[in-house]
Amino acid sequence: MTEAVTPQSPLDPPPLQPEKPGAAARAITPEDIRDGALVALLVGAAGLLLGLLWVWLAPRVQYVSNGEAVFLRSPESEARIASDGTFFLLALGLGVLSAVGTFLRRAGGVPLVIGLAVGSVFGALVGWRFGLWLGPSSDLVAAAKKAGEGVSFDAPLELLAHGALLAWPMTAVLVHLGMTALWTPRDPDPVPVAGWSGYYQAPPSAGAAPATPEPPRA
């Protein structure tokens, strides 16, 4: 005894197709890990540029000595805040540049983004410490003796707002994710299964006259 098979209507959705071997997400390859490590190294090395620009562009705080103590030459000066702002803006700019450069690399996937984030954190730390090392000496007593009594001298660079260290990594990751969402090609629409194109068509109207059956041929 055979079971009756009910034919499917053209309006029914097409059956699910079996997944192809390459339909799953692309596996991470050793080349991807190598590219991610290379991005982290290059972005981290760019921290030297951050420190150099910070020393060059940041306004300087002036100290003066009376022979017994060291005082701020201008107590109302906002140079300290401006120094933090300079570091913050430079970190923002380098974050955008590193994100654009990484995005243009295209291939690499998740390891590339991880390398960008790790390299940005390392670059911000390198720029901070390198700027302190390049800037004026932190030994105020020796600097005051070298300048002489009543002669102003530059105070060492300081980053009072340590939250500025997050400006580079946060900007880099957010800009990269935004560019990926805007300019990454979309996956093409699935091709309908042969014989089921009626699924994408509108159903026939109720008032339409039924088609006249063709008479049987002799």
C-alpha cells in the first residue's frame, strides 16, 4: 500500500537547500594571525610619532626659582590642561588614520581588528612615555640650578587626564567598525530554486477567470 503524496502549491515557500561546504564563516588562517600581529606592531610603533608630536605641539608650563623654592611663573596658566588636550587630539587623529589604513587592508577578518585594538593601546602608552622622556627633565631642583635664580624654565610634560590614553584605541575600533558597516559588500540575495519562482509572485486575483482546459488530442 502506497501513501498518497500531496503536491506542493507554487505559493508554498521553497524547501531549504543543504549548506555548501564553503557557506560557513571563513576559518581563521595563520596568514590572518600574521597580518593581525603585523598591524599591532606597526600601529604600536606609531606611538613614537605621537610622543614626538606631543612634545613639539604641547604648550609648556613655566617655572621660576627664587633660590630657595620653585614656583609657577603664571599660576593662572592653562598650559597643563592644554597639554592634555593636545595629547587627546593627536591620539584621535592617529586613531582615525590607523583605522583607515587597517580597513584598506581588507582581508584579515577578526585578527586584523584585534591587532588594531592591541596596537592602539600599546601606541598610546608608547607615545605617553616617549613624550615624557623627550620633554624637559623631571628633576626640578637640577633644572632650577641650571637656569639660575629668577630665570624661568620649562616644567616636565605631564598627562593629568589618563583617560586620554583610551582616545586612540576607542577611535580606531569605532571608525573601523563604522567603515566596515558602510562599505563592506553585502551578501547577494539567495537564488530561488528552479520551479519555485511562483513563491515570489503575487497570488492570482479572485475575480480572474479560470483557464480553459485544452481538449484532449486524438
